[in-house]
Amino acid sequence: MSGGGTETPVACEAAPGGGVKKRDSLGTAGSPAHLIIKDLGEIHSRLLDHRPVIQGETRYFVKEFEEKRGLREMRVLENLKKMIHETNEHILPKCRAAMQNNLDPVLQRLQATNHSVCRLQQREQEQKKIHTERLLASEGQHATQWKEFMREQHDKRAEVDEEHRRAMERLKGQYAEMEKDLARFSTF
């Protein structure tokens, strides 16, 4: 150590009881050398051992942080309390009054609109019903016309077939006569 003095090693002797006894070569506990060493130990612990200082600073920081945090939370809670009180006392009654004043006309308009929509739906259903009836009637009329058309086509086809059969018979007769005439003329 530095302190200007010389240090002497401590000698160990065996005690008559068998234990080890340390012996201070500088003298008794009240000697000046002993006081200097004690002062040096205190200086050393203050200069080089920072644990107590760090622990104290840490405790101080935690205490300050908790106090500031508590105050900040108290301010936040107080502000919330004021806002809730203001809302309950001033804003909520105004909203209720405005809602009651405006709700009746809105309700009347809603009922009128609902009534108009019901009438429109009823008209639309009536028109749809009329349209469906017309469509069914038209469909029935078209079916009847189609049946009549098919019957006429069948009759015309039978008539054309009959006319074709007669024309074929007439042609066969005509060709038969022509063959006879040809046979008569070929003998000449």
C-alpha cells in the first residue's frame, strides 16, 4: 500500500491451545500506525468500493421513480374523473335532449317511408301477378295456335301427298301410253 510507511508481515505462532494466533507487530489497537491503517482502509473503501454508493443511488432513483409515477397516475386518474363528471353532467343531458328532439321527426319520416315502400311492394306484386296471368294466357294461346298450325301442316302434307300420288299415277299412265306409242312406231 502507499502511505509512506513500511509494512511488516504478521507472524503466526502456535497457541498453547493448539490454535493459530495472529499477532500484530505494529502494536496495540490505539497506536498511531493502527489508526493510519484504519484511515487508509476507509479511504480505500470510499474511493474504490462503489457498492454502497450505487445501492444508495439505486434506492433514491427507485423512490423518485415511484413517486413521479404515482403522481403521474394520480393526475391521469384525476383528469379521467373530471372528464367523466363533465360528460355525465353536461354532455350526456345535451345528447339526450338532442336525441329526443330529433328522434320524433325521424321516426315519423321512417314510418312514412315504410308505408310508401309497402305500397310500392303491393303495386309491384299486383303488376307481377297481372304480368304472370297475361304470360300464362299468352302461353296458352300460343299452345293452341301451335296445335292448330301443326294440324294444318298435317292436313296440307296429306293433301300434297295425295296430289303427288295422283301426279305419279298420271305420269305412270302417260309414260305407259308413250311406251305403247313408241312400241307402235318402232314396228314401222
